Amino acid sequence: MRDSLPRHFPARARIAVLTCEPVGVLDYLAPEGGVRQGQLVLVPLGPRRVLGLVWGEGAGDFDLAKLRPVTRVIEAEPFAPGFLDFLIRAADYTLTPPPLMLRMATRAPDLDQPPAARRVIVPAGDPPQRMTEARQRVLQVMADHGGASFAASELAHLAGVGTSVVKGLVAQGALAEIEAPRDAPYPHLDPARPGKPLAEDQQAAADALRAAVGAGGYGTTLLRGVTGSGKTEVYLEAVAECLRAGRQALVLLPEIALSTEFLDRVEARFGARPGEWHSGITRTERRRLWHIAGRGEVGLVVGARSALFLPFRDLGLIVVDEEHDASYKQEDVVYYSARDMAVLRASIAGAQVVLASATPSLESWVNAASGKYARLDLRARYGEAELPDMAAVDLRAEDMPSGRWISPTLAQAVEARIVRGEQALLFLNRRGFAPVTICRACGEQIGCHQCDARMVEHRFQNRLVCHQCGETRPIPEACPSCGVEGKLAPIGPGVERIAEEVAARFPDAKATVLSSDLFQSARALKETIAELAHGRTDIIIGTQIVAKGHNFPRLTLVGVIDADLGLQGADLRAAERSFQLMRQVAGRAGRQSGQAPGLALLQTHQPDHPVIRAILSGEDEAFWDAEAAARQAAGMPPFGRLAGIILSHPDLGVVSDFARLLAAHAAPLRAAAAELWGPAPAPIARIRGRHRMRMLIRAPRQAPLQAAIADWLAPHKPPGNLRLAVDIDPQSFF
Ligand code: ADP
Ligand code: ZN
């Protein structure tokens, strides 16, 4: 498939128009030289210019004179045929209209802009007629960089002069301003450079992955290894093999925008940095990477989930690191799981998938158990580092005066770390100061005007914030309901409240709160994380962002403030999620070789809960097996299939009428042996003023779920402004 030549259309072409509204395919006049199937082009549509994809040859019976011409070919290199195939099958799977899927794969990077060159400054040779100190500095910077090119402003900045100095040198012929191509290839990664010597179990795993990549076909491997076992070192060997084979590799990371550590490791291994794809890079870089990936001129891309929709020319390997992470599921416009789509894409491209995690998703665990995926295990931490000791702190037996959340046992352990100059992490997965603000006069809980949700006090910002819609308002003096003043009280803790307690109880310790809402930008958060790893913070107080893969070398104690927090709730994945989160957080402790093993303390009211017991005992496999057995008995994923339907509209009557109409015509679902549950109010029954109702569909594993849903929904057009979202394999019951 990689080598088949795309068909060429010299005169006219049928083009799939990529707009939000369903337009479909239209015929256009080809530009001089024709177009080729799979090329991305710009075409006129009414008064607009829109993206289009060359689909096939135009119909012969058209009057050529009446056809509008293609405006411009955006990328001469047509999409790899497997890429289109992937997009169409991903659209089928997720019940997304194909043009919308194509748009998602082509929308981000300013592709409709001309392939503008960048104006850059290069050396030109003539010495200036008059040399000044400022001019001297500019020329020195050029000389220091061996004749590299710079944007004028960048050069001026480096030399510490105004841009007029640079322009003056250009006017005098000492420098020249030229147009340089924007979409330049990425530096070559060298797979021949030696990697770190691997430990025995690492070597065995790396050999297996290398063999699989070298063999060149599709396969998926679950790479399971405890935190700190060296999964990254191992899969970098698979990347090396992929590069040696001349194919492209993609590594997906859940919080790539927050981490430079991974990029540094790639550079250390291969001598250059990979292409980066996430929300933190500039539009120019996004556009460049999009084109370069399509031309096969970048060997390794590291990215967030949407990198999976880059038009790679020849993908040989996809690594999904921390494959259990919830951020791989997109729940907006197109509902998809990047993990599942990685497997789909690889199976079409003839590529290998590596799913890496210390705490795999139940889906992947079951697929490995059934032999659908291969499985590799790293059972010990690398080197001398040991896994942390684990213990429960039974809050029923601790002296916990009201307004305190750190038990005497945990406080003592923190104190011991401070004395030894080590770091402690207090984990609570709740942003803000207090989740509930209640009026002690009337009992009212302050809620959001737009959502069926409580306002959360954020004391550092001195505001109440709705975590659903982001609305904020000042913390009022008087109760908005009864008007009594001075009776509003915060109930329960968030990380800011723990920080307050830490400040009171450990007044000499340096504490830092790590919570996404406290940082203006990803960069600021990234800098703080780096500073925590190397600086002298004694106590880190953090939400789930601390759980994700960061290395804090001096961290030897993890205290989970409320281990019971995620255990309640009707969500299918409550136990699984809670287990993963706590295991990951505990894994932050004592990752350094040669250190005493770390300690993780779980504060709980239910030390006998199966999840807590599994975390403490370290019997992860028994936990997954038990969880899998329970899902199987209930016919739930991954043994049965689920789809979620969310309907929303500002008027509750409109939502419930339409939901009832759908429920009354569910014969196509029943014909596929699928059950319909609901409609019922969604767990968050109103967001941003829209009322929300939910339906769930459960079907046996082999049932044609998507086709049945499509048949069911097709005859019923939603009334204007009613939003209907279909979520195949929902991750939460929203
Ligand atoms: P994981 O991804 O499984 O949590 P990492 O790959 O991040 O583990 O490895 C944990 C730490 O151990 C890192 O600092 C890494 O550099 C180090 N490490 C792992 N394997 C080796 C090795 N073979 N040689 C040297 N250092 C290693
Ligand atoms: Zn709100």
C-alpha cells in the first residue's frame, strides 16, 4: 500500500469539501499539471475558500467552462493511502461524519494560508561603511553562530540592540534579508548512537519490541512495568529500530506540554530533538510539523493525543505512554480514544503499538490476558531503587479535630522528612480551598447560576469558581439565598486548604501547591515542576497533575489525604481509576537509586476496601483479575459494549420530548440485541444553561453497535439548537 501510486487527474477532479456543514463531493477544474488523488487543495465554495481533498476523477458530462478551478494545491505530496483509510474507519467507528474527521486532521495549522516563506537575515560580506559599537555586536552574534539565519527581531534581541541597527546593516550590504522556506525538515535522529546499557529484564523486553518492529507488520504489546522500571528506556529501543528501518515513530504522552524531561532523554539518546505536537507550540511549528510528517521528513514525533491524526507518510511504531490515562479520551466534537485509534491506525499502516503503563487500563489488561496483545513485564525498579512501602492510616483511630485533614501519623512522617532534608508530597485530587460553601443560617449551598454544580471556593484568588463552566464571582459576605451575613462556611478540603494547614503546622517548611488552576500558562507550571525537582521545597501539595510521570529525586514520602475520595460513585470505572491514581501517586516516592525505600501513607476510613487492600498488598494482578471478573459477570466493557448519548438544550422540555421520541423508536437497537437505558437526567443535569439528558446503550461484544445506533438516530432530526453527542466506549458516565 505504501508504494502504490496515487491516480492523477489532468483536467477535472472530484473533490471532497471539508466544511462543517455536509457538502459532500463537488467537481472542480484541475490546475495546470493536474491533481493527484489524496492531495489536499484549496477550493472556492460560494464566496469562501475551503479545504478539499482530491477524491476521484470528475464526471465526464460536465461543461468544463462551467466548473470553478481549484485555487491552489496545499501540499504536493498526496496523503498516504493508509491515512485516508484510517480517517474513514475512525469516522465509522466513532459515528463521526467523514468530512468532520477529515477536517480535524487538517484544521489546526493554518493550512489555508500560502506556504509563506520567512524573511530571515543572513551574512552578506560587505563591511559597513561606518562601524558602530551596536553594529559590531550584531556582526559578532552572526559570527558566533557560524552564519546561521535569524529573524531580524531575534538577531536584534540577541545582540541587545534595536531592529533599526539590523536594518541599517542590511541597507549597507553587510547583511542580507532573504526568504527562507518555512517548512524545513527536522534534524536527523541518529539511531546508531548507543543507548544506556540495559538491565537483564529491560534487555529482554527491548529485544522483543525490536524484533516486532523489525518484522514490519502490525502488532500491539502491553509493556507493563512498575514506576521507575525503565519503560521509557525500553521503548526508546523500539523507536531506534523503527528509525533504522527508515520509518516514522510517534510517542504519545499524556502531559507533553508539561514535560521537557522526555525531550531531553530523546536528545541524549538520538542526538537531536523530536518533532513536538501539542497545544503549547506555535502555529508556525504546527504547520511545519504537519507538512513534514506528511513528507516523511521527521523520524520521531512526540505529542498529545491529536498527534495521532497527523498525516504520517510511513508510520512504523506508535507508543502510547501511560496508556491508562484519561486524557487520551477526547470528549468534544469528535469523541475518540487515542489508545484505541492508535491500534486502528497501526493495523492499517502495518505498524507496531506499544502500550506502556504501570497501571494498565482494564481493556488492555484483558486484551493481553486473552492473547490479543503481547505482554512484556518489568517487575522491579531499575538499579538499586526499591518500590515504596505502603501503609494505611485508619482515620477512625486517629485524633482528627475538625478543620484538620493531616492525621498525627502522617504529620509525624512529614516532620521526619523535613528534618532529614527530604521531600514530602501531600496528594488530594481536589482543586481550590473547599468544594462546598454552605450558609449556616439557612443551609443553602452556593451553586452556579448556569450549571447544576456547586461553586468551589478558591481562596488564593479570593473567588468562587464553577468547575463546569468556569464562571467566577467574589466570595460574598452575605448568603445569596437568605441574606444573613457572616454565616457562610467552607465545608471539606481542597489543596489550598491543605496548604493552609501545612503552613500552620510546619511554619518553617517551604511548601508549594501544584494545581493546574494556579498557573497562568503551561510554561509557568512546567518551570515550577522543574524547580520542585531540583529546588529546596520541603512539602509539595498537589492534585492529580503530580501523579503524571514527573521525577522528584528527593521525594521519599507520599501522603494521600483522602484515599476514599474516588471510591464512591456509580461510575463503572470508579475502582479502576482510583486504583490507578493511587498507585501512580505512590510511585512518585523514592525513585532514586541508593535511597532508602520511599513510604506511601493512605488516609482512609475504609482500610478494608478492596481497592485500598490491593494498593497496600501490591497484588495488582489479582485486583485486575477481580475487576475483570466483575465486569464480565455484568456484561460490561470490555466484555460487553457501551455507548453514551447526551442530549442538551436550554429548554428542559425540548430535551425530554426528543429523548422520549428516541426511546419510543428504539427497535433498531433491539434488533441488534442492544439494550437502551434511560433517558435520565445526566449526572450533571445542566451545564452552561443547557439541560442535559443521558441514555446508555449496552450491547453484546459482537453486536453491530455503531450500525444499530446510526439506524436508530437517522430518521429523527433533532430540533434546532438541540445538541446530540454520541460517545462510543464512554470512559465516564458524565
Ligand atoms: P518508567 O518509565 O518505567 O517510570 P524510566 O524509564 O523513567 O521508568 O526510568 C526510571 C529512571 O531510571 C530514569 O531516571 C532512568 O533514566 C533510569 N534508568 C532506567 N533504566 C536505566 C538504564 N538501563 N540505565 C541507566 N538508567 C536507567
Ligand atoms: Zn457553571
